[in-house]
Amino acid sequence: MGHHVFVAMPYGTKEGLDFNVIYNDLIRPALKYDGFTVFRADEEMRPGDIRRDMFQELLIADIVVADLTINNPNVWYELGVRHALRKRGVILVGAREGAMPFDIASDRTLRYRVKNGVPDPEFITHDRARLAEMARETVNAWYGRVVSPVYELLPYLEEPNWKTLEVGGAGEFWSKQRAWTDRISVARRKQCPGDILVLAEEAPIQGLRLEAYRVAARALRQVEQFELALEQIEHALEIAPDDIISRQEKGMLLGRIGQFENAKQWLRSLAHDHPTDAETCGLLGRVEKDEWVNAWRTGPMNADEWRVAARDNIGLLREALDAYAAGFRNDATSYYCGVNAVTLLHLHRHLLTDETDEDAAARTKMEGGVVWAATSAVSKETPQSRDFWARVTLADLATLRDDPKVVEDAYKYALAVADKDWFSLNSTLQQLTLLAELGFRPNAVDAAMHTVERAIEKLEPPFVPHRVFLFTGHMIDAPDRPTERFPEDMTDRAKAAIENALDRFGAQEGDLALCEGACGGDLLFARAALDRKLRLHLRLPFDEPTFLRKSVSFAGPKWRDLYFDVKSQSALTCMLTMPAELGPTPEGRSDFERANLWQLYSALAWGPQNVRVIALWNGEASGERGGTDHMIRAVEARAGQVEIIDTKKLLVEVRAQREAARRSSSADG
């Protein structure tokens, strides 16, 4: 989706210039064609205070285009408001001859040509292209330079966070923003990274897009798709290179994909910029700890062998310990850093069988600090917000020093507020597994593990497909289609070709199939997937009645019956509709284009290397946004594996069969 542009300019005819024509023929089309969403205050048709709407646009728009052709007080005032509250995102345009006013004389201004009070026809195409280019450059150099003279002259002045710029009474944008945020939150709770990736592209302003990319990265990290998560964080850093949350996430993800040196260098640079940030220290500790674990967890071994290997790499453990300890010193409320430092101190003593007086004193002090921090966090709980991780921290401390009964009770206390979160419970179990592998306090660790394992056994683990099969392809030809593409009598051949493709890929139980559910290729693929015991997700681009009317029922009762047969396989089939999951399609985006990306991103969220695409396609561009060719281009851009079933070849076979039938009929006659 394009960025949001607000145009500050005179309205109507002033000083012999028709600014409405300038807007409609020059400014608006130049930016709309290039993918920007363009708005001028007089386009707001709802009742209310136009000044409130104007202020809101000035403050939250990614770009403000100010037309300074004439000395219009309103435009100068609006430009001043923007300069006062935002560092960047301003484009100056005008047809003014001669020097610009002193205050902006040094600012780059795009001059357009006019004739008889309107854009000069001889130059309008050129001027549109220059404006579009200037808008692109403004976005691409977003963090490259400050354009507001206020922030340029006052370098220590802090720009307000965009979330603080809500104008009272200008609620439409913020109601849309909250609805968008709610959908992101729902997708996160449902563990649907594909939904988040689509919504991220639809964020109306940069601040929202940044937030969405961060949420998408966290969701993908949770399902262990680290490369794809890293891609989302890179998008976030393109928007805000100095964003500490995105920089922290990148460091963590570099560690998760095994690039330990790059991760450590990245996080040390971040720690240099934010030397007192406990979170960064904790993440550096996590990377150091993962590197230590990877150094000795090299294959099946018993506890004694693992302990020897872990002891041989004790220097890496010490690096992790020091990073966690630094984080806890920076912030005594960071029980995460504290409990990890204490755990590694215990393991250090366990592996070396002795402990210096200095380490013993540090461990004792730190244990007391962690108890205080975690207990304080628990004391602040409310009935609506329970702190699972603070309680687990207390249970982890018990595992390090108390008897098994105390350990079991401490974990039960934590599990009572786990809210059936399989991922959190599994993360807790992984930490205990590390202690068990090293033979640390076996009785206490066994008590903890059995308690957590019993809780996990009561939950259904998230479904993780072995492979994902994504289908794209043609529908049955509509009665008014001028040329044949998928006539009804091609059905059996298409069905056999789809089944053969699935069999060549080895599709089987434990795999996932994705498609829309339209008559023709979609439903043939869906039925074939169900016959092979694949789980099936039907993802409809419209609500079901609309989808049936547009994409199923016109082809006859046979296809409608097949649709409901596929849908009825409740043990394997899940049906989702795009409006319910993602909300209404934004202006400027095609429903079918959006549906393609929804399907594709949902598939890729399980790992691009696991995705297989089957396309029933004639090889031609549809000329429409969201056609089969669009999906194939998007897949190939990700280096996905695509099996194309050429419908032109199938059509040749069908026509040959028709001709043979005709000749046979003629001979019989």
C-alpha cells in the first residue's frame, strides 16, 4: 500500500489560477498513479469541524505537499504546524516565478508550469513524473535528513510520538487505526502470521506499518520461522533504522539462525548506543547462552558426556553470565536477566564442582534480588492480568535450591495462570531440559519437568505441517466468457492432472493444503487433498454467500454440491473468509490480489522451503490484479517450487476428443 499524502493548497480560483484543476489534473493523479493515498481537506464530506480534520492530516500524514504558488495564509500556517511537530515528510511545490520567500528560500521546491490558469498541457506529463519521483525520494530518504527548520536548528528537540498526535474530534482515522490494531492483536493471539503480513502492508501510515512488521516478526519467531521473521524486521528497520525494539529483535533473530558472531556484534553496537538498557543485555546473554549450548549439544550423549563437553566450553557460559548480570545491574526489576544470571552461576559451579567466594557472594545477592523483583511483579497482578513469567521465575529459583515438593508447588502456582499457552509452557520445559541434560539437581529438575509436562499433555499442540500445498488456478468458464479457458468437459483431465501433481510431491497425512474453493481447479484440488488426508484451509475472498454467487453457483449444482461436500469434512477442513479475518479491503487494493497474498503469506509462514505450489494455468497474463499470473510471480519471487499444469495442452486434448466424437457421430448418422 502507498503512503498517505495530505495536500495543503488554496481552493478554487485565486489570482487567476484554478487550484482545483491543478489538484485534480496534476498533483492528485501524479501521486495516485504512483501508489500514494492522496487527500485534500475539502474532500471530507462528513459534517464536523474541517479544522480538526485538517490538523489531523497535517500531523499523521507521511507526506505533506504544500503549494506555495501564492501567498495563501492558510497554507503557510499549515506548513508551519507541520514543521513544528514533524521532522520530515514535506514537499514544496508551486508555479511561483522568481525567488521564494526568505524562510524557505534554501528548500528544494518543485516548480510546475501553468498556462491560462491551469497546468500547461505541454509540460503536465513531465511535471507529474517529477512530483511522483520527488515523493518516492522523500519516502526513501525518510531518515536520511531533517527537512523541518525547527528540528534542524534545534537538534535536541524530540519529535512527538505519532500516537500522541490524536486531535480531539477528528476520530475517523483513529477509529480505523484502532480497528486495524485490534485485527493485528487477534491475528497474533490466533498465531496467524500470514494475516499479520497482509495487514502490515495495509497500514495507512509509517508508524502503524512499523508496529505491524514488529508484531509479524515476533509471531513468526514464535513458530520458529526465523528467516522470514528477520525479513519483516528488516522492513521495520527500513522505516525506522534507530528503532530499539526492531534492533533488539534483529539481534535475537540473528542468534536464532546461528549467526552468533553477527548477532553479538549487532547487539554490542546497540548496547553501545543504549548502555543502560537491560533488555539489550539480556538478549546478548541469550545469544551467548545459545552459542554455548550449541557448542556442546552436538548429538546424542549421556549427562556425563554432555557435562564434559559443556565444561570444555565454559568460557562461552561465562560470557553469557556476565551479559545477563550486567542487565540485572542496569535494571533490578528485570527478573528475566536476574534469573538467567543466577541459573548460569549455579551451572558454572555444577560444571567446575567448586565456586569462588566472589561468585558465591554474587549468586546469593542476586538470588535475593531476583526474588524481590519477581515477587514485586506478582504483587502487582490484577484479576485481568496475571504474570506467568514472574511466577515461573520464582519456580525456576526453587528448582535451583529447594526440595522437589517446593519445586512442584511453585510450578503449579505458575501454571495456574498459564492461560493454556502451549508456547510459553514449551519454552519453560526447554529450559528445564537443559538442566536435565547436564545432570543438575536431578530430583528437583524431574519434579519440575513432570509438573510442566502434565500441563502440556492437557493441551493440543499447535499443528505444524510437514509440507504446505498451495493451489492457484482457473475457474470453470462462465457462460459469457468469449474464449475457452476451462470448459466443463475439461474437468476430468484437470482432476487427473492435479491428483498426479499431488502424488508426485508425495502429499500425505500431516501436510496442509490451501486454496480458495472456487468451481474448477480450487474444488478439484480441495477434494484431492482431502482424499489424501491433508488438512485443508479454504480461504474465501468474500463472505460465503457472495463467494458462492461469484465463484461457484454460476457453474451449476454439481459444483455447488462439491463445495458443500468439501466444507462438510469438519475433521480436516477449516473455512475462513477474508472480510472476517482481515476486515474490509482497503481502497486501492483488489480483493483478489489481497486474497492471493493472504494465501501465499499464510503458506510461507510455515517456511518457504516447505511450500509447494500447484498452478492450473494457461500461461497468459490475466490483465487483472489478483489473477493466477500474479500469484505465480509472487511465488517465484520467493524461489518457491511451482508445478504448472498447462490448461492449453488440456484444451487441445479436449478439442481433439470433441472432434473425434463429432466424426464418430457423423459416421453413425
